[in-house]
Amino acid sequence: MLKIALLCTVATAVVLYLLISSISTRRRHAVAAKQLGCRPAPTEYNPDPLGLVNLFKTLRANRKSQILEYIRGVFDDVSLRMNKTVYSYDTNILGDRVFFTCDPRNIQALLATQFKDFELGKIRTGAFAPLLGHGIFSADGKQWEHSRALLRPQFSRDQVKDLDLEEKHVQNLLRALPVKADSWTSTTDIQPLISRFTMDSASEFLFGESTNIQLSALSEEAAAKNAEDRAFVESFEACQDRMAKALLLNEFYFVILTKKHRDDCRLCHRYIDRFVHKALGRDSKQDPVESSKKEKYVFLESLVNETRDPIEIRNQLLSILLAGRDTTASLLSFLFLMLVQHPEVFNKLRSLIIEDFGTFKSPLNLTFANLKACSYLQWCINETLRLYPSVPLNGRRCTRDTSLPFGGGEDGLSPVFIPAGTEIAYLVYVMQRQPDFWGPDADIFRPERWQNHKYGFEYLPFNGGPRICLGQQFALTKAAYVTVRLLQRFDKLDGSSVPPGPIKWAVTLTGKPKDGVRLRLHVAAED
Ligand code: HEM
Ligand SMILES: *[C@@H]1O[C@H](CO)[C@@H](O)[C@H](O)[C@H]1NC(C)=O
Ligand SMILES: *[C@@H]1O[C@H](CO)[C@@H](O)[C@H](O)[C@H]1NC(C)=O
Ligand SMILES: *[C@@H]1O[C@H](CO)[C@@H](O)[C@H](O)[C@H]1NC(C)=O
Ligand SMILES: *[C@@H]1O[C@H](CO)[C@@H](O)[C@H](O)[C@H]1NC(C)=O
């Protein structure tokens, strides 16, 4: 009896304590919000207190590859309810407030001007840690500063502009696109070819040895030889899928991190560690013959020069592979979809490419500087990344009670209070298609809009502020190079197999076209 009474007293005390601390937190927030001149933002319609219905709808949209359209729809719904265009709204995921925004002014604050108020946060770093440890993609604060300082020099080197490495992989890509007697290839989904291409080229740049999965896809014999490479790629992709799902569950991200996930991570680690140990061993021997005949730039070797910690090297290598491979493949896939849907753009781009860089068999002047100088090519790439940003949605977590400058009050012009621990989702996809920033044809692929466009934070495919993408130049150069080589080789595209209507996305950590890129290509005659 006494025990029960005691238990009741303790329970009541706990409930009271929670209640009082919640009330006092709320009061503290209200005072802080008032001091900062904040007003509430509109909220998503939410029928239950835990946001279960909305979470269910989000997960269902995700399963049907419609998550971006779904979130854009929520912005539209809230706008309709408020009778004005809404760029920021509050919602509730499993009982926690999450702030959604596509307002460039808020995103600029989040990433640049109020950088210290926000971090990747424990959900992102927790979801990524089993695979990436505390590599640059899953580190905050001092840890991130350290990673950034370590990796930055590797990207500013001239080697990033070295295009010789690409050509071999382009040749392997073309081996998967044989032409028939009528000079057309058969109808082929080039998206997997592009993914393999970026894997081969990224691995050679990072580890010094290519996975050569383009070759293993071509022959049984090579497939057997490269079984380990293929197993790695499969596990790596499976891990990324789970990490993306984990992020959708917000504070409950950990339920996705199963034993299967840890097994896949371990397989990836073992695969990478081979290269790491080899590089560490080679380095300590300082074989003068090796080093004098070596002229190719290898990311890993230059990293080994900076740190001897094998786990650190592994984490950074995997992070960069994750950052660089699918993003570049996504850009190339969507670019070819745009070219196949817009023959006039294809023709114009191709003739400019031939003018500047010659034909496939006799290429001229294919340098970093000349690729940059080919404006129409750059416009096409920028326009693709506007409509199809490789990282279409992203997030940050608030580190201390603060505010974001816009979205509060009737007119949306007041700041919004953001207490410590709030997750912010920012939608580059929605922002880069807003008619208010891009005009009434915002949803249309029109490279010419770049002729006079002065953009600010409303164009953000590579992120902004201190955590801006380190690989931007690298990725843009590589994509431009491959595009030039393919357009030199092929003079017509037949996209009659591309399903009509808006292109569907499959989104994990990065986006890609859900139905692939099915087309036929016509080889150009060359004497
Ligand atoms: C079209 C291609 C690419 C796009 C659209 C892209 C986009 C992005 C975006 C949006 C971020 C920010 C992610 C976040 O903070 O949550 C990022 C970060 C990063 N990217 Fe890229 N990226 C591309 C290619 C590459 C390549 C090829 C590399 C390396 C070889 C690379 C290396 C990195 C690194 C290291 C970071 C982390 C920077 C940091 O947190 O300090 N990216 N990228
Ligand atoms: C909605 O806003 C417009 C102008 O922005 C105004 O003319 C209209 O009366 C408003 N409608 C309602 C129902 O508030
Ligand atoms: C290694 O570091 C030293 C000194 O920091 C530098 O001189 C050398 O060029 C570096 N080597 C490579 C391969 O990056
Ligand atoms: C391209 O190369 C040719 C000959 O190598 C040269 O005459 C021409 O000026 C170059 N063009 C550009 C744009 O660099
Ligand atoms: C294309 O976008 C990049 C940033 O992604 C920018 O640096 C470049 O100036 C843009 N090109 C043009 C022609 O506007």
C-alpha cells in the first residue's frame, strides 16, 4: 500500500515537473520571441496532435516518388488558406515542430549570415554516422572545421581541372552504346550507364584505382573479376536509401539503422580500407621509383600526406564519394532528358560545341577554361540544376534560441522565432521553381534565361555560406566535358520512349529521374 502511494506521489511529482518546465520553457520562448519582434508563421493543416496523418501522407508520397510535388503542394495549400503566397510554414512531425521554408532570405540566414545559429544536428549526423563516421558530411562545429580544412586544399589544386582522366571512362561509356547499321543505338536507358560512369571516374580520382563497373556490366568475365566492386556499390547505395528514409522520421531516425544497415556499412568500410592501407603502406616506404613515374593526381595519396589516421581517411573518402557521385550523375541524367525533350536546345548546343571543340575524332581546345567559356553549355547546365537540383531538399537544426528573418505575421514580413533544437527543412526545389523569382515560365526549361539573370540565394544548387559545396568546379567541369564528348559523337536524339508529361523524380539523399533516361542516339558521320 505504502509502495503504491509512494509511486503515485513520485509520478505526480514527475508530471508536475514536466508540466511546469514545459510552461516555463513556453513562457521563456514567448518573451524571447517578443524581444526579437517575432510573429507566428502559418502552419500546415494538421488533424492530429502528433502529426501522424501528415507523416503518413509524406511517407506515402515518398514511396510513390512524389515527395517533392507533395511538399510543393503543401506550400500551395497553406498559401491558398492564407490567401497569399507563403514561403515558410510550421508543421509538426511526431510531436516536434519543424519549420519548412523556400524563402531565399531565410535560407541565406540559415546557411550564411546566421551560420552559427544552425548546424546539421544530431538527426543528420546520427543517421549518417554508421556509414560515414564523422566525415565532412556528418560533422558539426570543430569536427567539421577540421574536415573542411583538411579537404579544401585537395580541391583547389589544378588537378581538379585535369580532364585526361575522364576520357578513358567516356570511352567505356560509349562501349555500352553500340550503334547499328542504321547509325542509331538501340533504345537504351542511359541513366545506369551514367551512374556507372560517375562511379568509375570518382573512384579513380579518389582512390587511384577505378572500380571499372562500366566494364563489368559489359561482360560476364569482367563481372566475375569485379564482383567485389559491384557488391560495394550495391551496399553503398542501399545505405544511402536508408539514410534518406531515416531523415524523414525526424527524431525517430534511428529505427531505420538496423543490423542489415550496419552490415552494409561494414562491407563498405572493408572495401575502402584496402585502398587506405595500401596508400599508408606505400607512403611510408617512399619508393622513389613509384613516386617519380607517378603523374596522375590521386585524392587519397594527397590526403595521406595530411593525416595518418586510417579511420579518418576512410570517413572522408566515403563522404566525398557520397557527395560527388550521385549528384553528378543526377545532373547528367536530367540534362539529357532536357535535351531529348527540347530538340531546338540540343541542335543549338551541338552546333556551338562543334564550333568550339571540333568533332568527336578530332577534338580541339578541350580545356577547363574553354569549357567555362562556352556560355550556352553553361546555361544548359545551370538551367538543369535550377529545375532539377541534385539535392532538392535539405535541413539544418537550430543550436540556440534565435529567429529567421521572414515568414511571420499577416504579411509574412516579420521574423519567426526558432527555439534551440528546432529542425528546419529548406526546399531548394520549390524555391528554384517559384514564379516570383523566375517569372511565369519558371517550370519551363529555357537556358536563354541565364543570359541576363542575376541570381542570389534563389539559385542554390551547390548550397551557400561556409558549407558551400567543395566540388562545384570539379562537378561542373566534369559534366561539361562528358556533355561535349557525347554531343560530338551523336547528332540526333530520339526520345519517343520518354513518358510524356512532367518528369518524375526518385529522391533519396539526391534526386534522379524515376523512369530513367530512355532514348536512342544517332552517331554523327565523320570522314
Ligand atoms: C552536380 C554536382 C553537385 C551538386 C549539385 C552538389 C551539391 C552540394 C550541396 C547542395 C551540398 C551541401 C550539402 C549540405 O550541406 O547538406 C554539397 C556539399 C558538398 N559537396 Fe557537393 N555537389 C556536387 C558535386 C560534388 C562533387 C563532385 C564533390 C567532390 C568530388 C562534392 C563535394 C562536396 C563536399 C565535400 C561537400 C560538403 C561541404 C561541407 O559540408 O563543408 N560535391 N554539395
Ligand atoms: C485575397 O487577397 C486579394 C488580394 O491579395 C484580395 O483582393 C481578396 O479580397 C482576398 N480574399 C479574401 C477572401 O481574403
Ligand atoms: C605532401 O606535403 C608536403 C609538405 O606539406 C608537400 O611539400 C608535398 O607536395 C605534399 N605531397 C603531396 C603528394 O601532396
Ligand atoms: C583552338 O585551337 C586552335 C588551333 O589549335 C587555335 O588557333 C584557336 O585559337 C583555339 N581557339 C580557342 C578558342 O582557344
Ligand atoms: C551558373 O551557375 C554557377 C553557380 O552554380 C555560377 O557560378 C555561374 O556564373 C552561372 N553561369 C551563368 C552563365 O550564369
